Amino acid sequence: MFNRFYANGCEPFIATMKQIKDYIGIATSTTSNNLMVSDTIEILKRLGLLDMEVEYDAVEMKSYMKFIWINNRLPD
């Protein structure tokens, strides 16, 4: 996720659950593994490494996650 943030000029980036699951190599045809991805994102948020907002596109009827990288290392 940091690589994607850096490639985006250190600006927030938008990703879908499917894109994240594609990148890490888990099945995108099912939602049964969404909890694993969501839990990982939640842990990164609690550690203060990133922040995330969920945005909904009413036209496409899709939800997107907007990621904001906060820190590159764990707090002391």
C-alpha cells in the first residue's frame, strides 16, 4: 500500500476491495475473505500507519476506500 501511495506522489489514493485482493493474491470472486483484508487495514489504522475513508459512487454504485498514508514506521 505504501508503494501505491508513493507512486501517487505521496497523495491519498483510492482502491477497491477487489484491487487489494488482486494485488495480494486472494480470491476476488467471493466476499468471504473481505474480513481478512478489513482486519489488516484496521490494524494498520490502529498502529497509526494509515487512515482510510470509505467513499460511495452513486452513479457506479460502488464503494471505494481512500487511503492516506500517515507514517512509515511504528510509534516508539
